[in-house]
Amino acid sequence: MIPETRFTCIHISTVWRQILLSLPQLWKQLNVAFKKEFIMANGHLRRDIEKRFRTFLMPSLESFQMTTDVDFSIPLSWVTRSECKGIKKIVVFDYNDYELMPQISMQKTLPYFATSLAHLAITSASSPRGSYMRFLLSVLPKLQSLQYRVRRLLFGDPSPAMQNHFSGRIVPQGSDLRLLAWPVVSDSSGQRIAEYLAAYCPKLRDIAIADFDEDELDSNTFVDTVLRDCHELRCFSTGPYRLVRNSDMEEQNGGGLKFILFHHKIPFPQKTIASIFEEQQQNLEEFYYAAGSIVAFPLRMVESSICLQRLHTLCIDSYGQLKYQPSAPLTYILRGCPVLQNICFSHVKVGRDISSAIVAVPQLTMLTLYECKFKSCDALCHLVGMLASKNTLKGLTLAPDPLRSGSHLYLLIPLLFSVGSLRYLRLVGFNSMIRDGSIEYVEDSRRCQRLWPRPKPGGVTFHAVIIRCSG
């Protein structure tokens, strides 16, 4: 049996090479790892490497993935010259010092896989244009997953002049696309791209856009068009992160938009965010919002009658702006989520009304409070004390506001260990006093990064306790 699916092209032994080549039926997936020696090789050696590499491209190959420790790529023509016409998945770098225009090479070689390719992931030094996306979708109609990531070069950032685009005529055709992860929507093409996706990608379920080069109007038009016309859409995320979901589970849970992530890198108008939150409240299962200095979460627009029947995860990072907004709308949201399990608040003003609403969540399982603003340490202690009655709470993460981290925080330790159902505890940014005050609750106070509680007869048994001290 072959111990691993990866190999180093220029270091593989002759014996192993003969064994591998004699078992072509095993070649379904090929993960190639190139080392620095490859990029330093001269022309003759590179041709020899190509010849030897192509011997591994068996006709039965279905997946080709390339990993490197430097930013360079092999030409896809190495693959197309073989007899691998049934490849369903390609993960590749679209950058090569030896190719003047690598995107031209991609445009010539990708149609070779038009009848088979279902998953394409490209990492490039070039920022793509909307025309390049439409080109890929038009020549690869069987594509189900298209992911494009911009990666910095060895010596600096991607140049604005380096842009993957397609200037030829694009003939649109229906696509099987289900997942689209794209780094940027630019060139005032937001509405055009959204209309193309709605018209030719009827199975699209997951859209992740990392950034917009245009203003609020263009990004707002893109979102409105996609949410209105892409009827099978289940997951929509913006910013540097992408939500990953189980498609089989989504099929069982019915229609409607279920997962939303808004990131401050894309400044959507507050009215747009509020309307989406209201219109999708019957379908939403997870909602993530990371605000910025420009746009805060529009709490003032949330109605008291809101009811999120399916929402089980609520994550809001206000970037400090919710400290100056009324707390009643956030209380409405918490009280309108009967199946809510996971709560994550960052930089949110937490008063007694919100504390009571958090404790009143019937199925609360995981709670994270990161640098939230409490009126005093006593208010935080009061919340933790009320959590002792929650027999559903399994995980708790606390990171107090650094401006209010006082010497009284060590009083939290007895309260935290009184939560009988707790199995995971993480304290971030607490000063050294809490470490000194917790000696009787942990077995080794010198290990401030990871501390395990001393088991006591009849006491709480934690699966893991992580305490990070700032002093």
C-alpha cells in the first residue's frame, strides 16, 4: 500500500517510481508538492522534470492538486498534454516566473476540461476582473465550485496592473455552479455579475465576496440582485472569511437564505442590512456581523416584534459602535430566538437588560463576550452568577474590556467554577491577579497559558480550561 498521496517530484526513488507506475488503477487523486529546487532549475532540467511528471498523469486521474513552498506554478499545459480527460478537480497556482502572461495560458488550457471539471481553485498574484469570472463559467459548464484567491508575491503586494481579464467574446451558457468564492467585485460590474449569476447559475447556493472596489451603491445593487434573483441561495458572506456548510444538511432544511456574514470591508448601507435581517428572519440559522468605523449594526431599525424561529448562532462585533446605541433592540433579538444556542458579542455594551436576556435564552450552549462594556466588574460578576443556573451552558469565553480590567476580576473565579454544566472555559486578557487568586482552583498556577482545574469530590469536571493572562 502507498503510505501517502503526496510525493516530491525530484526526490522520488526509482523503486517507488516503478511501483507507482505499475499501479495505474490507484491514480484517482494526485497531490504534487514542488520544492525550491524546481524554480532554480535550468531549461534542460525543467524539461526532464516535465517528462517525468507527465508519466504520473494516468488516464484514471480525477483530482489534481498542487502545493508548493514558494509562489510559482507549473503550466497547466503539462496536464493537457497527457491523456487525463476526466479530471474533476484542479487546485493550482496561476503564477509562474517563466510565463510572461500566465492568464493567457489558463484561458487556452481550461477549455480542455470543459466536459469533466467540477471544482476549480485558483491562487494567483493577479486580481481578477468580472470578465474573467464570466469566461471561466462559460467555458466550464460542469463547474460546481469556483474559488479564486489573490496571494502576495515574494517581493511585495499584487500590482494593480496585474489583472486577470478576458477581452474576447463570451458566449454565456447554463452552469452547474453551486459555490462561488471570489476576491473582488470591481470595475462597476456588480449588477452585471449578479445578473449573470442569476440568469445562468440557477443552482448557486453559496456566494462569498471578499471585497468591493466600488462604492456602497454598486455593492448594494449586487446584493439586492443576488438575494432577489438567485432563488437557491443559502449562504452569503462578505469579507476575508467564508462560511462553509454541509450541503446535505442544507438540502434537508428547506429553502431560504440561512447563513449571512457581513464584514466591514464592504460598507453596505444600514437600510440594506436591516431589510435583509427582517426579510430573512424566518429562514436564518446563522448570522454574523463584523462592523467597522463606517457602518454599525442598524439596531435602531430592528422591530420589537422580530422572531427568528431558526436562528441558532448570533455573532455581532460592533467595533465599539453598539456602546452608543440603545440596548432594547438587541434584547428584542435575543428574546425572539427560541432555538438560539451560540452567542458571540464583541465590543457590545452589556447592561442588566441584555444580561437578563442572555440568561433567558432557553438553549444557550456557547457564550463569548469579548471586550464588552459592563458598567462595573460587579455587573460582569452578576451575569456570571446568573449563568450558574444554566444547565445547558457548555462553553464560556470571557475577554474583559482592557480599560475596566481591575483587581476585582479575581472574584469571578469562584463564580465561574459554580457553573455546573460548564465544560470549556477560556479567559483572555485577565491580569496576573486572577492567576494568583485562582491557585486553589487550578493545579499549577505557573502555567498561565493552559491550566487544568484540580478535580474535587462532587465538584465540576472540566474537559478543558484555558486561561491566558496578560501579566
